[in-house]
Amino acid sequence: MRADRLAVTAALAELDAASLRRRRRVIEACEPAGAGTRARVDGRTVRVFCSNDYLGLARHADLTAAMHAASAEFGAGSGAAHLVAGHSRPHHELEEQLAAFTGRERTLLFSTGYMANLGVLAAFAGRNETVLEDRLNHASLIDGARLAGARLLRYAHADAAAAALALEPISDCTVIATDGLFSMDGDVAPLRELAALAARRGAWLLVDDAHGLGVLGASGRGSLELAGLDAAAAPLLVGTLGKALGCFGAFVAGDRDVVELLLQRARTYIYTTALPPGIAAAASAALGLAQRESWRREKLHALIARFRSGAASLGLPLMDSASPIQPLLAHDAARALRLSEALFAAGFWVSAIRTPTVPPGSARLRLTLSAAHSEADIDAVLQALDDAWRHERKP
């Protein structure tokens, strides 16, 4: 775009005409000492159904206490990159705990999941080598391949046969990358088939399990546990601390030498300030809670079943998802916005998701459930959805 204010105005008007302009809401306050399912937002008290705080840990007293204690000892910020003077005891302890949790030899902390994916792809995919990705992968995986200078191939969503077909004429595939649990559709990648394909082709399998860790699998170890895959089958695992663990930041897990090479090569690790020590300490506390309090995951899955059963009885067009991510297709962006606004007016905060986050024609409401919700919350949001949906159907 040229440096032209009229062009900027025209671009914004085009977004408005297509119902695609994004707008932020301001959280003014959260319920005191609670799990965060209610908040004061833009002057209205609402029940929150668009947070990724799947286990209800973000406002847990143990996390805030750990954060305050580490901040008092190490300061509010880390002060430097990890490789300079920013790697403190809370960072080191968290990396060791995450390695044990994921069944890997070692992990490396990153400031965000976006930076983790950019860093790992730049480190393991060389210029003009091939990276194969699911068409609905998170933007950070797509951008990571492009910024690495790799040749990016994309296969039909969650279609392992299409992935294999795409590689037939390719001799230099370095990385096969996929989300574990897809953040907009709520479905899980065909990880066993992709692992077998990566093994046949001598490629790294990179799984970004930002939304699966803490939620999926018998012990909450994510989509790889659900698929029965170990570290050898999926040698590059990316996870975040800001979803089920309720904190902030991300990590890459792998064997010792793989992570050491990443430490030496990942520019998004080397050239940025480390997470605040207090955040690392809070994430350690969250990881302990997630493992000790399995009732959170059990309650979450019971609420998912209750929501889906209720939605089916109301005839609401949910997509097929057994995860906390429950998309309700509206197709049209303007319709998705109207539904979202109607729900907000009724006291429920549910986001409208539109292109380019999802493909054109697949605009939706994205409801996310949390262990912090109650059965009454689920029943209430179902009633509000039914009311809004029936109103939309009226001529």
C-alpha cells in the first residue's frame, strides 16, 4: 500500500463493508478471586465464552502467589535475553518441569507461541527446502515456513492421504507441520498417519499442540498422548503456557541435541528478552495444578458433552468437535457479527470469527468452554444461543 491516507481510509471502508473489521472490547474488571467466567466488559457484566483458559487456572490464587514471590525475588522483568543475563532459576525449573510433563529430554522457553513456531521452522527448514503443512494451520506455522525461505506446500485439512500425495513428486521435504488441536475447528490432526509419513520421508514432524496440552489425552498431555505417539514419532513439539495453563509464553520440546541446536539457531529465542521470572513461576504452579487436579479436565469434558447434547436438541449447527472449542457455523460474516452482538446484549461474550482467520464462507461463532463454567452457565448460554438463532431465522 502506498503512503496515502485516502488509501488507508478506503481499505478500512472496504473492511467495514464486508463486516470484517475487528474491534477490541475492554475488560474493565473480573469477578473477584474467582475463576474468571464473569467479567465487566465495555460497561456490561457478561459470562465469558471466548477465553482459552480451558482449565480455569488463570486467576488461581496459587499462580498469583507464585508470580508475586518470584517477582519480589527476581524483579518484574528478566532484563535481558536468555543467553545474556535473562535466564533465571524460575525459567530453568519450568523448562525441566515441561520436559518431564511432555516426555522429552529438554525444552526451551519462548516469549510467545508465534515466536516459537517462527524459531523452530527457521532452525530446521533451510532455504528452498520443502515444508508441508495443513491448510488450516495456525498463521505462525505458515509464516514460519515463509520467513525461513522454505518452499511451502499445503494439503487439504486433516487429510493424511492428501499430504502423502502432495509429497510424491518432492524429494527434499524437511518438515511436516501441523496443529495438534485446531483452534478454529476444534478437531484433531491425523497424527498417527502424519508421523508414519514423516518417518517414511525422513522429515521432522512438528506438532503445535497449543490448544491440546492440558486438555486432551488420559493425563492431559495433549493430542500426541491421545494418538499414542511418543517423542520419537513427533520429535518437535510446540506448546503454549497461555491456554490451559492460564499464563503466558511458549516452549519447544525435543531431545537434548535438537533443543541445543534450536538454542543456537532460533533467532526468535536468541534476540528477544526472556519472559518475566514471575510468569515462569506462575506457569510452574499451573503445571503442578493441572497434573494434580485431574477433576478440572474431567469436569471440562462433562461440560463439553452437556453443551453438545443441548445444542443437538436445539438443532444448532455445531461443527464436529470433542474439545473445549465449539464452533457454530453462521457462514456469513455479517450474520456472525449480529449473533455475537445479540449474545453480548444478553450477557454472553462469544466471539465472531471471520476471514482471514477462517476460509471465506465459513464465518462462525467460536464458543470455548472452561472447567470454571458451571452446568448452569452451559444451560444459560444454550438458551441464549437458541434465542439469537431463532431471531436470525425470522424474515
